[in-house]
Amino acid sequence: MSERKKREKRMKKIWNGTKLQNIKKYLARGKLSGYCLKSRSCPIVQKYLYEHKLILIEKIKLKLFNSLLAMSRKFGLQRFKKYFLIFVR
């Protein structure tokens, strides 16, 4: 068997192996597997983590805003006006 055929056979075995099958299943669902998430230098992983970090930050901001809104209704808008300005920047 030629060296090229041996290499193709190894690559086919890796491509169809359980680790890569698992990774491909996650990717098909638009997610990253635990194996991928360990590869922090990968640009795809960096983008994924950055986007999820932004989503988390927006959720926290929304909770804070809603809390401020509830407090301003209870205690008066003027007391919390300066805090609302943080959210419009």
C-alpha cells in the first residue's frame, strides 16, 4: 500500500471516529463541544465565547434596568434619574 493510501486511510478513520462525530453533532446544532471549548486559541471558539459574553451582559443590564424602573416607580423617578442615564449611553 502506498504512503498516500495509508495517509488517506488514517484520515478517513479519524474523520469518521467517535470524537469527530461528536464534534460534528454539536456543530450541526450550532454549538461547540467541550473538546472545542478547551481550544481557546481557535478563532471560532473566541467568537462564540465573545458573543455569549455579550448576551450575558445584555441580560444583566436588562435585569438592572427593570430593577431601577421598579424602584423609580416606588420611590420617584428623580432619585434614580442619574442611574437611568447609564443605560442610554
